[in-house]
Amino acid sequence: MTTPHTDPYEVPGRPCSIAATLQVVGDRWSLLAVREVTFGNHRFRQIARNTGAPTDRLSARLKSLVADGVLERRPLPDEPRHDGYYLTEAGHDLVGVIRELLRWGDRWLTDAPPMKLRHHDHDFSLRPVCAHCGEPVTRGELHAEVAAAGWTLAGPDADPAGQGVQDA
């Protein structure tokens, strides 16, 4: 899903899907709200309590996540008069990102992780595998290929006047 304010070619700097993604979920409260919905907490008060977000900010972030197609509001099964927040397909795709943030934080920020992901009867450990060829992917095997016109990995090809861009 692309919206005009998240088009990778319209964000400042290098045209990049990371920059566009951060326009949608690049603040603490957005990703923590998605985490809570992933855990099955669909009510506003649950999400507020478990994220620690100020309610005015959380309300704004939830509205934005709904507008950007990450979450949807729909009636709660046990209280149809009240709406809850649920992941859309785009929201489900963020679960892998949240898993990686958890893995990174467990590795670099704590000696005693406060939560574990489990798969059947063992700790979950993700191993990247190429969906195209089925081979495991290791560090150093991926490379970036720039598709945005006028850009290289180092930055813009040339300035607007057609002069080469020089390093300062």
C-alpha cells in the first residue's frame, strides 16, 4: 500500500523504502502499539497500559496507523458496541520487523531478555533463507542495487545544475 505521503520518491533525501516506512512507523509509540496488537491486545486501554504511551499521543498514532493501512478498527467480539484495533495484511508484515528489533535488543541491550519467542518446545531463532533459490543467506552475500534514477550508493549522481557532487 502506498499513500502520497509515504511514496519513497517523495521523502527528503535518498529515495528509499526505509525512509518511507519510517514516515509511517518510525516513532516509538507506533511500533509498540503494533507489538501489543500482535500480542492480542486490541483495546485502547490495554495498548495504552502496556506501551506506557500518553493517551493523547497513542490516540494520534493509532489513528495514523489506521489511515496508513497498518491497523484497522472493527468491533470487539465480546463487546460489539466497542471497536478494537487489528492488524491488516500490511500490519502482519511488520511482525518480522518487530521480531528483529526484539532479537537486536536481546543481543545488544540486555543480559537477561525480559521475553522469549518460542517455537514448539524451544527458543525461536530465525534463519534467513532466499525465497527464490531456497539457500540460506549469510552476512556479506547481499548487495544493494540502486534503481532510483540519478542516484548511486554514494548519493546523487549530480547536482540540479548538472555539476558533479563533491564531498565536503
